[in-house]
Amino acid sequence: MERPLRIAIICDAVTDCLAGSFVSTQRFADLLQAHGHTILFIASRSPQSPVDNEHNGMKVYRFASIRLPKSESQFYLGFPSSRALRAIFRDERIDIVHSMIPTPAAITASRVARSLSLPLVAHSHTQPDNLFMHLPSFFPIKTLSSLFYRYLHWIYGKAHTVIHPSEFSRRKFPNLTIPSEVISNGVDSSIFRWRDPASFLEKFRIPLERKRIVFVGRVHPEKSIDTLIRATPLMLAAGLDAQVIIVGFGHMEESLQKLARELGVADHVTFTGRVGSDDLVSAYSAADLFVMPSLAELEGMAVLEAMACGAPVLIADAPESAARYFVDDNGALFRPRDYEHLAEEATRLLNDSALPQMREASLAKSRDYDINVSVGRIEEIYRRLLNDDE
């Protein structure tokens, strides 16, 4: 029997931020721990987590930090010293270092891991295309994205192996010469499965007679939620009695609520804000149609979760979104930022007699992305790197 491993995961805002990369990190860590491994995090201090602590029985070492703007005070960049990390890695008898996001902490961790001859895994969770959509239009966004990709090539090149959540993500790094693997963030079907959404619908006062169109994600520019809201009056005009449900929070929430009022559809758009895990699963289960208008996705975790709960999907066919590859006979694509086309396709799908078959197709496709398989493949990478070092 192979011995359990001691794994240091570098992820600044792992317990504080609800973005997909941090949620995925927590899920992988929980399952690795359940397999008998010892996990510790290198993270940042924040008002929510000002000192070293534990998360689900895993140690979290925290370091001085600065807050990133436009992150709803969730994301703080940590700055551990090489000396501190060297002491932690030695005292904790670390076998593997796994960096989740390309921050200063990851740079320091890679330097220390190399100095201690520890295998280093880098995870490709970062997409410049959505980082810079927060900036005003006069910024050279394409140039900034190009420069950031060069930085990502540099930092990932320091690892022994890079993990990408999709083949789409791997294709973004044609010049990387180190080994790489495509491993989905996966979905846990024991959690994300259909449940009766009655209590959710009652809680948020959603009319039962209306068709429910659900979005889940950060309320940020790259998600292009305004496209869905602008489509709403067109769907209503076409005779579709629909309720759009926006599940999530972010700095654009107020402006999007204002847009709904200006378009005269505020009664047909529900903003739930931040929800707990039970309400999240109920929201997916409530969906007659799940819509992802996002312009940038490295995989599309919310789409996977919606599919696992049996939702047909309507996805923006955006060139920087891997989520579009989830669409087959379980839904449709629409042109990105084209609210007229979104309205047309949503109306068509919700009036289609084949909608129950689309639900079944989503369920079937989601089974190809079992998170337990993903965790098993990560463990295989760890073992291979350790065997290569022996």
C-alpha cells in the first residue's frame, strides 16, 4: 500500500473567495484529505482570516497581504518569505508543492520547492481575458492580456508538471515545454443532483407558473450578464412568461438591477445574491434552462454543475470560453453579446418538446466529469513525480 502524501497547496484566498479556482481548490483538497493525505495551505491574511488557522481539519499558514480591487474584499495577495516557506516545508515534511494561482506566493513557493528538491505542480486556473475586462476601454487590454500570458508561460515553466482544466486551456500555452495534463475541475454528483426546488422558489418569491432561466456565477463584467437581462423583454414580447434568476454576487449587481428597472423587467429578474450550498443546488434544480453568457471560461464549472442537476444549457459561443464545448444535444449556443439571438434561442428551447431529452443529455454528459476521477489523476501525477525523483 502506497504511503499517504504531505501536500502544500499554494492558494492565496482559498477559504475567503468564491471564485471558481478557489472553490475547485477546496474541493480537491477535501477529497485528497479523504484519501488519507495531509494537506496544508499557504494563503493570505485577510479581515475574515487574520491569523493562521484550520479549514476542514487542514492547516492554513497565512501571510501579510494586500487587497485586490474589484474582488468584493475577498481576494488578498499574500507575500510569504522564502525563509518562512522553507521552514514550513521542512517542519511539515512536505512531499509535493502544488500552486493553484500565479501570485507572488507561487513564485516564492516555486523557488523554495526547487531549493529543497521538492516536486512542483502548477495548476492553470487563471485567464487574462477575464482579469482585464474590469478595466476601462481606453486601457490596452489585448496588450495586457498578451503580456500576462507571457508571464504565465514563465511561471508555469518553473513547475515539473502543469495541470489544465480543459484542452482549450492547454492550447493557450503552445510554448510550454514541460509535461502537461488536462484534468477537469469535475463535478461531485453526490452533491450536485436534482432536488425539489420548492423551498428555494418560495424563499426568493419566484412565481411558479413562469419558465425559470438561471445564471450562476460572479456578477462581474466577463460574465456578460447584461446580455441576459437585455434579452428578457424580447422573450416576454415573444410570449415566453419567464423569470430570470441571477445567482451570485459582485460589484456589478447594483448596475444590473438598474438596467432591469430601466428595461421594465425588474419583476421578471431575481437577484439572489450570495447563496449557500443547499440553495445553489436548488437553483440549478429549478432551472428550466441554464444560461451562461460569459465571454471567458477556462472550463465552466457552473455549467457542469447545472448539467449534473439536469438543466438544459444555452451557452455563449465566445472564442475565449471553453464552456461552449459542453453543448451538444443538451441545448444550444448563441452569439456572444447578442441579446436578440439569446432571446430567440431561449424562447425556441423552452418551447421545444424535446426539452426533457435535453435534460437527460445534460445528466449523461456530466457523468464524464466525475470529480473523483479528477482527484485520482492528480494523485497519479504526484506519485509519478515522486518516483521520478527517487
